[in-house]
Amino acid sequence: ETALTFAVEKAEFSWKGMGVKSAKAVFSASGKGLGFDVQNLNFQAPQAEFIFGGKRVQVPDINAQIQGGTIHFAQTQLTFPRIDIHSPLIKDLHLSLDAHDGQVTFGLEGKEVGIFSLAQALSLVPPDWQVGGFDSFLMKGSLKEDGHWFVESKWDLDQFAFQSPDLKYAGEKLSLGLHLRASGSLNE
């Protein structure tokens, strides 16, 4: 039996235009041989940066929590059934991740995540427009060892309202739904 407690007080990561500064992480793990059960993983970063559409985007105060998961090095297996992600731009976002037998699957879901503030931060919506409403989405996907991938998503907006600063464009109490399915191969 092996037990491990891990804590990082200040870490910086940078890779291909993306980065995290002054990150903190804490978790504990226990197991036998090359298999571990991970408990109470907490990650905090006061700021992260990434490139979106050629523009540098900064996301402040990112928090992620994992109550439990498993890592088995001998079987090349990784399972995290629920990763909770929060920041001022998005909230109540839940990610699941499973990798084994040459396949990676993921799920991403949220209700009232704050997609409008994220869209404005990414300059997808002009910053002086007013937008609001209730958003929810569900996304799942997989990537197989041979390069074949599949993604399915469902996005819903309820009570959607928008207004341009000159009042030329406005709408309220709109409902929108978008369902997407896509598949392909990384080898094509």
C-alpha cells in the first residue's frame, strides 16, 4: 500500500501560447503497485492565458476540484468521473474524463454556465452589447487510438435577450437550441 499527499504552492506552466501563473494544487492518492485512487484534488490559478483566433485571452481566478478518480499506470487507465471548473467567466462547468483500452472519452456539461460573459471575453460578441439569458449545454466525445473521433453536443439558450448600444438591434424572450454531431479521423 502506498499513500501520497501532494501540494504545490506556486507553479507556472507555459506551452504554445497558453500558460498558468502562480498556480496551487493539492491532492492525496493511495494504492498498490502502479494503481492509485486520487482524492480531493484542488487546483487554483489566479490567471491563465491562451490564444483564441489570434488574440491573447486572459482568464482570471480558475478553480477546479476533483472529489475522486483513478490512475492505473500498468493498465494505462485514467478515470475522473467529475471535475468541477469555475472562474469569473464560466461557472458550474462539469467535465468527466476516461482513458483506457486505447480510447479517451469525455463529457462536458453545465447549466447557467455564463456563456455570454465568455463570448464577450473571446470577442465573439461586441463588448458594448448587452446580452443575457439562461444557458445550458451537454457535450460528449471520444478519440480512439486509431485516430477516429466523435463529438456530440446540445446547446440551449432560454429567455435570451440582446441589445446593441444604439438600440438598432434588440431582442428578448428568445429560445435557441443547437444540436451538433461530428466525426472524423485525425489521419485524414
